[in-house]
Amino acid sequence: MLPAVPSSAPPVPQRLTRRTLGPIGLGALLLALAAALGLLGLAAGSEGWSFAWGREWDLVSAIRAPRTLGALLTGALLGLAGAIAQGLFRNPLADPYLLGSAAGAGLGVVLVLAAGGLLGQHIGLATADLLLRVGLVGAAFIGALLGVALTLLLARGTARPLVLLLAGVVVGILLSSISELLTLISPEALRGKQIFLLGTTSFLGWTSVAVLAAALALVLPLALRFARALDALVLGEASASSLGLDLPRVRLLLVVLMALATGTAVAQAGLVAFVGLVSPHIVRRLVVVTHAPLLLLSALAGAVLLLAADVAARWVIVPQELPVGVLTAVFGGIYLLALLRRRGSW
């Protein structure tokens, strides 16, 4: 019989286990929060709050609506990827960026920005700007996948999870160093790289929404199909193998799903911090579930967290706005510090 909660999950506070919220109740609560935040996202603009959607329909439909939906989908992909990573490595500190995807995406962006600066001198700034807008998304996505592929190659597959984690750290440092070297050679790429590293939802449009929705529709059902394998991994590798699981194959497929979800989210919104790490933590602290509902609820939690940060980023310093990744890093850091203090680590 598969256990209800991964052994690496933080303990659920006793006062919450006595409540009757349950996974269905939590899911309903998260959906309600997402709907409420979605309405706020449609109303948040550069001049403050405006619910006159009829008079501003062009603005709402062209900018606010795709940005709001894009933030929801990006957060859902990161939350789902974080739940997969923590279940796969049986480590509550695992996040979607640990296998080199973030460094690979960053390097891809820097390469395109540096190439765009050179092209602008020969084909004109307007044409170069158009190529940059198209190329940045593809470069970030391909770079994220190549970073994970390099990690798998260095670790010689997924048979040894600890080696895979260490290989991810090495690849991340290596690719980040190359990226820094390129920014020294091509200083004009530094500003674009900083925007990407901070994370932003400002450039999300309907095309981005379609790409993000397609990725979520592909990754989520496949992840749910392997949810019981993640449950079995809680028992340990020997026990999981005795249940008939082909562990190297299962790990490889889960790593591919995690890389696909992370790469798509990063390509569209940049490196949004802490959403993938914190979302599964919040779910596990509120309900006791196996991995199938954990994956779903983590996706919902990630969507709510990122949309809340996006709405706040548009509102805090109106008429300007903050990079959404700055707010998620602040919120995530405060949450983890509070969690450490509550568990008596200080």
C-alpha cells in the first residue's frame, strides 16, 4: 500500500490536520482565489484600478487579459514542475531550476542579445529588434532543455539521483560563468539579461498564453500518470524496484516533463523565483495527500502565487511596475524563513 505523504515532506501542523478542508476544499479555495485575482488582474493598470471594462475593452482584451491568463499558466507550470522535482528527488528543497535549466535559458538569452547587437550594426535596429523578440523565447526554451540534457549527459543518466543533482549544480555554475563572460564581451546584452533574470509578465500576449496552455495540457496528464511511481519512490529505491518500476526510465521521463514545464515557463516569463519551490510546501502543510492530488494542487497554488505577485507588481508603485520575480523572491524568502523559525531551526 502506497504511503499518503512523502517522507521528506514537512510535517503538517496538528491544528490543520484536524480541520476538514481536505484536497477538494483546498482545490475549491485555490480556484476561488484564482478567479478573484483574475478579476483584479483585469482591473490593474498603469493608472491604478479600473473596472470600466466596457469602455476599456481594447486595452483589457489586448494587454490585461493575456497577461493575467499567462501569469496563471506560468505559475501553474512552475508549481507542477516543483512538485515533480521534490517527489522525484525526495527532497523538499528541490526546485524546477536545479538541473541546469535556469542557467541554460540564461545563456541562450545572452547569446541572442549579443548576436542582436552585432546584427543591428548591419541590418538595422528595427529588423534586429524584431528578430530579438522572436529569438529570445526560442533561445530560452532551447537553452533550458539543453542545460538539462547536459546535466543528464554528465550524470550518465538518471540511475543515481545524488550524482544527477551534483551534475545539475556543476552545469549551472558552468553555464552561468559562460553567460557572465559573454556579457563582459558584449555589454549591451547585460540589460536584457537582467530583465530576464528578474522575471517579468509584461510581455505575455495571446501567443504566449497558447504556448503555455499547450505545455500544461501536455505535461499535467503525463505527470499524473506517473504519480503512483512518485508515491512508490517514497518507500525507497529498493522497495520501488521490487514493485516492478523501471526506475531509470521513470526518472528520465519525469525529468523530461519537469524540463518541458520549466523551459516553457522560463521562455515566456524569465526566471521567476521561488514559485516552484514554495507551492508544494504550502499544499503539503494544508492537506495530507498522495502525489496525484499534490501535483494538481501544486499547479493551482503556483498559479495563485504568481498571479498575486503579478497584480501586486502592477499596483505597488503605480504608474511604474516591479519585476514580478522580485516580489516572488521576497514572498518566498519570507515564507521559508517563517517556516524554519516555526520548526525550531533557529
